[in-house]
Amino acid sequence: MRLDPAGSLLPKRSRRAVRARALLAAASGLAVLGAAGCGGTASAGGSVANTITIAAVPGVENASIYLAKKEGLFAAAGLKNVVIKTYSSEAAALGALQSAQADIAASDYGSIFYQQAQFHDLRILGDGYDAGAGVLEILTLPGTHINSPSDLAGQQIGLPADSVLAGLQHSNSTNGASVPISLDAAAATQVLENYVGNNAQLVRWEPMSQADEVKALEQGTVKAILVGEPFIYQAQSQAGAVEVMDACSGSTAGLPLAGYVAMNAWVKENPAAVADFQQALAGAQGSASMTGQVQQFLPSATGMSAQTADLITIGSYPTSTNVLSLERVVRLMSGLNMMIAPPRVPPMVVHS
């Protein structure tokens, strides 16, 4: 999932520290972004002389690549000319990868595994971002008679739009059970099953931008919304919304959310570039200043105040790729009928 720009300054939060996956949407606000370019090639054992292009929808979940470029980690690893090209959606970023307009793409795992199940052409270069408490929540307004997760079954709930999985049907023809159309929806559905069993699949997900989700909640178009930060805080401070359920808790706690992928053919042709990228990524994600760097990006990127950005708690940036953890995502999606033929994770992961 990628979050929309906040669009307005956010006052200081009065409750617990803001816990977020806030969007770094204004690419111009990140000095690390470069001009667009085409992909380059590398020979085994050598450094990359041409441009390596990374397609990304800027967000906290892929802050590692911005930090790696800003701190010179790509150059130090041998990637002398890295361009981070901004896209507006997961579909566009992965499309750029498939059309050779980019060499590497940052994407959420729901999109990655959904595409892999169809085309079998992706390799995972590194795990980028894992869930933490409060990064994704279902909210409602007082007076909607939704007082606990048990009240969510059968409700119409706003959902962050994900165009990569847009081809999934909202329901099957046998029992009307809803098929989650994103990893976010899948995570929420699995947690909700702890409260209402199979009735969790009766939720009617309504995809829209997160800014529109908050508006829809205020206007009563939907009774609940599934959002991340800073929209959790916006809904609470502006509309008086209250938390109903943390979608990344219990069985979905620590769920891998986003990673970095490349086409299988490119990986085979460019082993040195792959190894250099992985080295730089590990260096960025292992940096003790990673969280502080992300929080410094937020004011210029989203318009929130520096004071609010300092309160934000983010998920985790893993320093290695755990196949077993990634298989949790595939099992989750498969179990909810989001993929007919689930991909095998081990062959997808590139080990340098």
C-alpha cells in the first residue's frame, strides 16, 4: 500500500505517539530523487557503469533507497548512477519494470505476489518494510453502532485503492463472500476472523484514496475505513474517529509489507548490480539513524509539522530477507482466495 499526501498541517497528537506509515509523497521535497532514466547493465564481478533506475511510489516503506542514495551507499557499493523514478501507483511502477523503463521496483508484497502468480517473472532482491503496531487500522465514528471488531461483519469499509489487484472480483458466485483486493484488506480480514469467523469475508471493501476515505467517513458514505498514518490521525483529530481494530496485530503482527523486485532476466544478466544494490540496501536498513532520517523527511514530504513527525512511530526495516516471513504473505493471500496458483517464495528470493 502507498499513502496519499496529507494535504494539510497536522497538529500535535494528544493521545499516544502517532504510529504511522506516512507518505513521502512530494518527491521534490526529497533531495535524493534524480531525473528519470533508462536501465543499465552490469557484468559479473564488476561495478555498474550505466544508470540503474528504481521505480517507486515514494513512501516510508521504501525510505531505505532514498537514504542509500542520500548517504552515498549506492555509490560506495559500486552503483555510481542510481535514479529513483517516481510513479503514482503500484501498477505503474511494476509496469515500468516489465517494459524495461526501470531495473528495480519498490512494491507492496500483495502486488508482487499477485503479479508473480500470473507471470512468474519477478525476483525479490530485498525485504523493505515490515508491519508494526498501529501502521494500519480500521476506524469508525461514534454513533455508528460499531463498538468492536465484531460489529464490522457485513459493513461497507473504505479501503486504500490498489490498482494492481483491481482485477480481483469483489465476491464469488457461491456465497457472496468478499475477496480482499489488497494485502491491507487481507491482513484486516484475517484479524477480523478472530472475532466473527468466516463472516469476516462478508465485509464490502470500497477502494478509494485515503484522503477520500476520511471524507467518506465524515459524510457517512461508509461507516468504517481502513487507513494508515497520517490519515489515522487526520480522521481522529478532524472527524473524531475512533479505532476499532489494528489490522497488523495478532496473526498479522510483523507482516512483511513491501520489498524490492526485478525481472528474472535482468537479475541473470546483472549479478554485480544485484549484489551492489543488496549491499547498499542492507547498509541503509541497518543504519542506526534510519528512523530519525525517515522522520526528517516527513515535514517536507507531507506537510505535517516537525513536532508531529517526531512523534511518529514506524514499522521495521529488516536487514535480511526471511523466506518464512514472506511465505506468511503468500499463505494469507492464498487462504483468502486472492490467488489460484500461489507462487513459491524460495525461488523468487535472490541471495548474493
